[in-house]
Amino acid sequence: MSRPVDIGGMHQVALTPLGHKVARGLEQQGEFFFTSQEILDAFGLAFSTKDTQKAIDALLTFTKELVPLQCHLRDIGFVEIDRAAFIFAFTYTVESKKHDNQPLWIREAFELQIPLLALVNEVASMWFTAFGRRPIRDIHIIARGQ
């Protein structure tokens, strides 16, 4: 893994295999979802170690919050909303282990302002932002089987 390097206020981003995989998934299928290991690898590619640690802490906290609700987190990744307008969404799913109801899809839409190959470097900050906006009320509805 290679963290971006600050060069006079600009960041030089190394092209990584995971960055290529994310970009290829979005270009070919319009979506990309991380494996458990890939999400941690993506956090490690953040612009700072502080961003990496905040993202990992948020992931652990959220996972612990879901345990008593008998829910789990899955399908963390990106989906294309409007390719022509460069609109994508960072997305994740909360699913009830107890009930056979529809999972809750949460999407944080954004306008792509960096090269698609560098998107992986933003995952940690996107996850931390999404964690701060998690829809607790909706998660409780899913947990109750509604």
C-alpha cells in the first residue's frame, strides 16, 4: 500500500491495484463493493494516518452498535448514479440477521472531482462522514423486521 504524498500542498497519489480494481468495477459494472480485507486496505490508503484511524474506529463502533440489534453491515462500496454528470455514491447496507426483510441501503451521493483511479484514497474520509450521518431510526426499523 502507498499513502498519498504531500508535495507543496498537492498530493501525489500512487496508482494501486485496489485503485485500479475500484475504477474498473465502476467503469464496467457501474458499481464496486469491497471485501472485508479490501475496505481495510482502502482505509490504509487515506491521505493521513489520522483519517485511517478515524475510519477504522468508526467501522468498529458501528459494528458494535449493530450487534445488539441483530444486524450486520455489508456491501460497502460505490455505485454510479449519473456517469455523464460524474455523480457517484458511496454506499453501504445494513441487514437484519433475525428478519427476512429488505436490507437498508444507505447512499451518500457525491460529484467526482478527482481521477477515478484515485477514488480509493478517499474511502476512509467518505466512510467516516457516512458513519456520522448513519440513519439510526431507519436501522432500528430494519432491526424490528419492518
